[in-house]
Amino acid sequence: MAEIVNLRQVRKQKDREAARAKGIEAAAKSGRSKALKALEKARADKATRDLDGAQREGAD
């Protein structure tokens, strides 16, 4: 006996997969993801804060 399939769910799943593939392709084109850019910026900000915090006061 054939399995009952909800055509609406199949269509939506196909659309999701197409959107995901398009997103992966766009991410590969642009290089880095938004999360990676944010992580890099956060690391740079922390390095700047750490460097400024280690600076001696009154060293002219």
C-alpha cells in the first residue's frame, strides 16, 4: 500500500531546502558569515580592552 503524503508539507520542505542551498551559496560568495564577523569583532575589542587595561599610568 502507498504511503499517504501531505503535498503542502512536501512543498514547504522543498522550499526550505532550496532557501538553505541559496543561503549557503550566498555565504560562500561573501566569505564569512555574520556570526564569524561578530566573533572577530568581539575578539578585536577584547584585545584592545586588555591592552588598554595593561597600560601603565603616568608613563610619559
